[in-house]
Amino acid sequence: MSAGLAPEGGEPEFLRAFDIQAGDFAGAGNVSIAVKNLLKELGFAPEVLRRAAIAAFEAEMNVVMYGGGGHMEVFIAPRAVRLVISDHGPGIPDLDLAMQEGWSTATPEMREMGFGAGMGLPNIKRNSDQLRITTAPGQGTRLQVDIFPR
């Protein structure tokens, strides 16, 4: 973890980790709901809750759909949230392309369930103050999402 997550802050504290199962569409969304509820209990502002829930849901769905399973870790610092999402998937071969709205590698089955609109990574970026993505073909993907009050 890098220092300085929040202006008041210092090193963020680890709060909780959640496992995300590959292909678990029935349970998809449970992690993002748990993250939102956890942050709400800690007293984070509604704006932070909304942005964290959106980023967490989009990241969770990417792990369910493409990531071969993984986990989401929640860190907090005064007035800030960090989500770290890691998966066991194939990695993203062209990150610039994947960041474009509407670009998707969703299967027809995923699309039939209403997923795969190509808005996942753009929505994560839009709801983050800082987004770091580490990925390489064959090595999985790691997202670090930092959210501060506005």
C-alpha cells in the first residue's frame, strides 16, 4: 500500500476481504452490497457509499464473468476508501481498448442475462478518484480503486 490515501491520512488500514467466485451469477452483487453496508456502518457519506458500491459491483462482476474468481479487499483511511480487487483470470490483453465504453468480450450467454454492455471499467474509472490497473496476459488483473469525499 502506498502512503497518502487521504489528505488527513497516512497508511490505509486493512478492514476486510471478500472472496468472489467465478461464474457465480446467482451470488453476484453480494460482495458489493456487503462493502456498501460495511462502509455505511463506519459512517461514510452517502456520496462515498454510492461511488464505492458502483465501483465494487462493476469490479465484482468482472471477476465473476472473466476473472476466474478472486477477491476484494477493503482498506480505509480517514475520509477515504480503497478497494483492491485481484482475480485469477487471463489478464486484459489491450487495456486501452477495454477502457472504451461499449467494448466487451461478454459471451452470448452473459449478454442474455443482461451483462456485457462494456461499461464495467469505464464506470469504475468514473466513480474513482484514483484507479490503478495492473494486468498482463496470463497473469490476471489487479485494480486499486481510491475514493475520497467530494
